[in-house]
Amino acid sequence: MTQIKKFKVFRFDPDQDKKHRFDDFEVPFTPGMTVLDGLNYIQENLDPTLAYRSSCREGVCGSCAMHINGKYGLACEAQLTELPEKISVRPMAHLDIIKDMYVDMSEFWRKYKAVKPYLIPGDNPPAEGERLQTPDERAHLDTIIDCILCGACYASCAVNGYDSEYLGPAALAKANRFFMDSRDAADEERLSLVAGEHGAMRCHTMFNCQEVCPKEVDPTSNIANLKRNLVASQLNPSFTKKGR
């Protein structure tokens, strides 16, 4: 007998609808199928108007992040065999809906760009070759380097719900990634970028972002490190940079 999963899928087209609704679909499945496979089945066989993002299908690109049965995550990693018979799918929060699960990531990227997510190595290039790091220096980046910018942490953060200018966990974690990089020479500038009322200190340490991160980046600890260094720099302008 064919096994069936019942999908309850969020639907909203701002160009046509006054309010959102949920549509019900029955999806036949076999072990190994994911929520993304289920959505693909719906789009290919039941309703071609269903809109959502996806790309790699391997948990690398982060484009299929959405709200699945009460928790944010990647649709391509959510195994149907590990979910109940009824599966509820919603778009990510705090982002405008373009259609259905397809959200506008513009604000997410604006805040990401605001923290200057790239190396600022300063004016003293090495005599030859690349800028090197020791294994210990590289180890300082272990809690952030795997971020795939899926936005699940951003959507789960309650602060983003009432402060539209809050930088959010992804941008702040990325700011810490470059602040902690031994090759970067912009410590003061980086702290200034996250020091305002919508920066690191706005974080309430709720751990929502930590719970939903598909790569276990732990944005909360990254933000905490920025907070520690912000306080240290205010109390002692000659503090040892990067908290080491």
C-alpha cells in the first residue's frame, strides 16, 4: 500500500489575495523523500502555481529554508519518515512574502552587507604569498565558518519581529567571523558597526537562532563574543583584541 503524507501548505499571493490560506495536499512517499521532494511533487503533479525556493537539494545552498511543523529548517533535509502524517509548511517570518513560501530576502541581505562581510586586511601585505593562519588561529572560526546564509536564524529571532532595523543573528555572526579572523585588521571598525541600538546589544539571548541553525553555527555564542569585546573596548581602549 502506498504511504501518504498530508501537506498543509501556506498560500498567499499579495497581488491577488487579501489574506493567506492553507491548501491541503496528499503526497505519496517512499523512505528517503524530504519535504522538498514533497513540495516538488505538489508543484509537478497537483498545483503548478505553488511557489518556493530551492536549488542544491543537498543542504548546501540554504535557499529552501522554511517553517516546517513548528520549526525553521531546510526543506531538503527534513525527512518525511521522521515527520508525522500531517506536515505544515509556512514561509520564513520577518520577510515580505512574494508568493507562498517565496519570500523577499532584500532586508536580510541589506543587513548582511552592512557588517562588511569580507576581509579588511589593512595596509601591510605580506612580502610574498598569501596571508597565512596557524591552525589555532583558524580554529577560532570553527563556530561560524559553515554558515550558509539560509536565513533560518533571522526568521526565528523574536527581536527581528519588533525591531525592523535589528541586524539579526546571521549578520552579527558573520561580523564576528571576520572580527575573529587573524588576517583582518579592522577590529575597531567592526565593533563600531555592531555597537548601535540595533546591533549586538539588542540581542536578548533567547537561543532561538541556535536551535534552528542547520549547520550548528551557534549565532548566540558569536553574538556573545561581540558583546564581550564591545564592553571590553569601552572599559579599556587598549584591550587585547578578539578576546584572546
